[in-house]
Amino acid sequence: MSSDDSDGTSLPNTTISSGWFTESSVLWPGQRFSLALSGLSPSSILQSCITPYQSILVFDSAQHGRVMCLDGVIQTCTSDVRNYSEMMVHVPFLSLPYPPRSVLIVGGGDGAVLTEVLRHPGVEKVVVVEIDPGVIETARRHFPAIVRGSFDDPRVSVVHSDAADYLGTSSSSSSS
């Protein structure tokens, strides 16, 4: 799918037409998901860019707050980000016999999982492996209520790398 240029964006795998964003992906054959832009207006599109890794779209929706899409697929929205990130972090943390001191987050450029991890006082070190610096820059700029300064916490290290490469490098260096 391609964008309707008249609505202010031209990104691969993204359709914005008549004030509606539509997610349509080969990952979900036979279905589409649409969100109305705030005021059904193209002025609700806050960012539309292509990085060396993917397309990034940020817009204000009519019902779900601010939305970030990567390659035309919704990644986060302000209306329900906590539902997802809290479950991703607190359920595993609270199921462990001892709180983890070190945490690896693969992806996570929107900062939501990182913000929840940092709520645990026993966490001493967090490594976020995010291949695309553009995702973190976008989150810092357009989602400050989600990021909450988490990338600036001294316990956090950000590695811009492919996660598979990082894990291969990290595991081989830790075994020597």
C-alpha cells in the first residue's frame, strides 16, 4: 500500500486517505485496521520520515491519542501504552524469586518498557538495543509522557545495533 500524497505523507506500507490512517500488512492477511486522524485532518500528522531502517509516522488520532507507526504498523499509542508495557515488565519481574539487577531490552525505542523497568529500585543496569536511532529521537520528541526522561537515566545504555548481532557479540564475549 502507498500513501495518498494529498494527505501530507508518502511512506511505504502506509495509507492515509480522507483523514484516516489504515494499517494493512502481509502479517495480517484479510484484515485492516483504521484510526481517524484528530479532526480528520492531515495537520494531525506530526512526523513522516524514512530512516535507513524503516518509515516512521507519528500522528494524533481522534480516539487513541498520539500514535507511532513503523513501516505502516502501529507500535504504540498514548491511550493504551501502559497496558502493554506494564504487563511486559511487572509480571515477569514479580514472578522472579529475586529482583533482576541487569535488564536487556531488545527494541523498545519508544521508551515505554524502559520507563517501567526503571520503576524497580533494584535495577542497576539496563541495556536497550535499538537498531534505529530515529525511533528513540521520535519518542523523545513526540512522546515525552511515555519516555519520562528514561533514556537519560545513568543506569541506561543504548546500543544502536541489530539485536541478533548484539546478542551474538555479547554472548561470545561473555563466554571468553
